[in-house]
Amino acid sequence: MEAETQYPTGAAKWILVLTCVACAVMELIDTTIVNVSLREISGSIDASVTEIGWVSTAYGIGNVIIIPLSGMLANLFGRRLYFTCSVIIFTAASLMCGFSTGLWGLILWRFIQGLAGGGLLATSMSIVLGAFPPEQAKTGFLTFALGIMIGPIFGPVLGGYITDTFSWHWIFFVNVPLGALGAFLSWKYISDLAGAVKPPKIDWAGIAFIAIALGSLQFVLEEGSIHDWFDSTEIRIFFTLSMVSFIAFVWRELTTEHPAVELKLYKNFNLLLGNIIGLVYGIMANGTLFIFPLLAQVSLGWTAMQTGKFLISGGIAGAAGMILVKKMFPNTNIKLLMIVGLILVIISLIPMGMVSPDAASGYFFWPFIVRNIGVAFIAPNMIGIAVGTLRGKDLAQATGLSTMTRQLGGAIGIALISIYITKSDASVRHHLADNITEYSVPVQERVAMLTQNFISSGYADDQAADAANKTLENSLVKQQTLISYNNGFLTFAILFALCIPVILLIKTAKGKKEETIDAH
């Protein structure tokens, strides 16, 4: 019963919370820290550009497979043992990644690291939320949301610094002392879930179906752009396998007596609605964060370090915004807070969709501050909608489902924006190129001026003409890319606006303006 639940108190409570959040942040950082080092890794282990992408893909597949199963595994082994073993396996796999000298060995250890990390992410969320009584739920939501918001932003900068200062091996070795401390504190302070029931029978069929469904879908989302999407037989096969396995998984979980994933929890309307909002939010939030570095580096000439530092400043503003929102609006209706957050994000995206080629970092400062303050209104409340009234084993299962939908949303968002940018590039190029002809007087003058500049720099006449045409082509590519990114930000602004009617569907308990949600 709720009244009989014992919550941790004092220093033990905050050591428990900070340990779980730190482990989740370590897992999230490892999703992005590797990306900036892929070039160095590929050169070190003699892998092609296409092959080295599997170092990231394997981690993502391992992550998404295990997250929805974490609730069942925590009940099966005990939450304390499962979480501690996840930390140990994650740490050991990190060590082996650092020692890897070949591509496929590194991919194998990254997959194992992803499996263990997925367990950390989902289970840490349920432990943190379960450490607070219902009347303090917002504090739990805020604490966890701060970690998952800031963690991925530091990954690229940290990865770049470690790789430049030491070597790529150390982006994995750095996890070892942190993981060892995390394992010790986890075993000491995490307790098993009260009332958890060990499943009398393991649903191997359900586990197999969800692993195939999510693993195949993650492969499609991460590798689709490389293989021209559904023009590729490989992508079509994996997409079909994913859909068939997903249907089989849903049928299995709704008909078996002891399901691996309790899909019947979706009878809770707010859990269902919260997961839908989480999926859509993941699509759009990750999509916008994915194209900004591309815009900054491809079209505006920023370095990776400049881009990373800029994103960190925005992330810190968002973290401060979360704390201020909690202090300033403790009893405000949850729907109103989320709608205000969406409006702020939409306002921030409009100037992002009107960037000029000479835009400096100062142009993006306030839009990013406004964006992350908007996220501060959305993120903690989004978690609260989905799992705010659930406790015990239902909370563990629900947090796994919520985390899975956000992770999938992020992968889908990156895939969709990649498709959009590719299609938009072709369309924009067609319209721009129509105005660049040998009969156009401005084009003739521009080419003549460039040619003369190259001749003055010592080029031969024919070399100068070729260089002038290449310069014009580069200008065209830069402009078409900039326009495509601008269109992408404006499109996301429209999609965020479409989320407002969905938020209005949320059911709140009558007479209460907190995140107390009707549980049934």
C-alpha cells in the first residue's frame, strides 16, 4: 500500500539519487562522446567510413533492445543486483572497448555496453522517481530531467577534448573509475523494490520478438540514409522484419500470462498520452539539435569545438530554467506549463529558420536560451504525465516504456530530418541553379571577377577559369544547404504547434493543479 511505502531519507536518499543520475548521465554521454572521435578510431583500427558507423549503431541497438525489458529484469534478479550488475558490465565493456584493436571486437563490446547502458537508463529513472513520495514527485522529475538534458550536450566536447589531449582509447577508459565508484554506491544504497514479484516464467518469445523488432528498427533508422532508404533491399528486409516482429510482440504480450513487457499498463490514459508526447517530442527535439551542428559547421564554418561549447551554454541555461520553473510555478496546471514551453520553443525556431550566410554565434544566443527555457517547461512535466501516479513494479515498467519511446523518437527524428534535408537540397538546388546560366549577366560578371582574382594569384588562364567555376559551385552548395536547414527549423516550428491540441487531451484530477494524474 502507498502508506506503507518506505522512502529513503537524509544523506542516504541524495547519495542514492545522485548515484543513479550520474550513472544515467554516463550512459547518455557515451551515446555522443564517440561520434567526434570516429575519424581517429577508423584510422587506428583500419576501418572504412561506412564500417566505423557501426560503432555508434551497435550501441544504439543494444540500448533500445534492453530498455523496455528492464522492468522485468529488475523483478527477475532484484533491482539492486540488476542495477549494480548493469554498472559493472557497462564499465567492463568500456574497458574492453578501449583495449580493442579491431573493428568487429569494438562493435561487439559497444553492443554489450549498449545493453548494460540501456538497463542503467531505464532503471535509474524508476529508482529516482520512486525515492520521492507522490507529493514530492516534481522534485524527482526535475532531478532526473536535469541529468538527461545536460548529459548528451557535454558528450561531443568531452570526447573532442579527451581525443585531442590523450587518445580515443581514453573516451572509454574514463568510465572505469566512475563505473567502479557507481557500482560500489549502487550496491550499498539501492534497495530491492518492495512488493516486486519475480516472474514465475520467463517470456522468452516476447523477449525475442521485442529484440528483433527494436533492433531491426534501430538499424533501419541509423543506416537508412547510408543505404538510400527503401531503395535498398537490405533496409526493406529489416523494416519488414521489424514490423512483423512488433506485431507478434504485441499479440504475445497481450495474450501471455507472464509478459516480459506489461503492455496492459497503457490502459492508463496518461501513460499512453505521455508516451505519445514523449515520442513526438523526441522526434522534434533531437531533429533540431541534429541539424544545428550541421548548419553551424557546413554552412557557417564553425569548428566542432565551437559548436559544442555553444550547445553547452544553452544546456546550462535550460538546467537553470528547470530549477526556476519549479520554484516560480509550483502549483500551476501542468497543461498550461507545457503549452507555454511549446510556445517558447516555437518562438525560438522562427529566427533559426531565417539564418543568413554571415550569421555569427551571437545571432543564435537568445534563440537557444529561449528554446532551452521552453524545454525546461516541457521535459519534467512530460515525464510527470507519463508516470506521475505510478509506483512500485508499475513504475519500473512504465519508466522503461517511456524511456524507450523517447529514445525511438530521437532516432526517428534524426532519420526524418536526414530525409527532409536530402529532398530539400535537391529541390532548392533546382530552383537556384535555374538562375545560374552562362547567359546571365550577373553570373558572367561574377565568374569574370573570380577568374581575374585567381589569375592575379598566379593561376594559369584555364586553371583560373576552373577555379572560378568551382568557387561558384561551392557558393551554390553552401546556399542550398543553408536554405534547407532554414526550412527544417520552420517545419519543426509548425510541428511543435501541432502538439498543443494533444496536450489539451491530458486528464488531470479535478480540483488539483499539481501533476496528480488520474491513475486509472
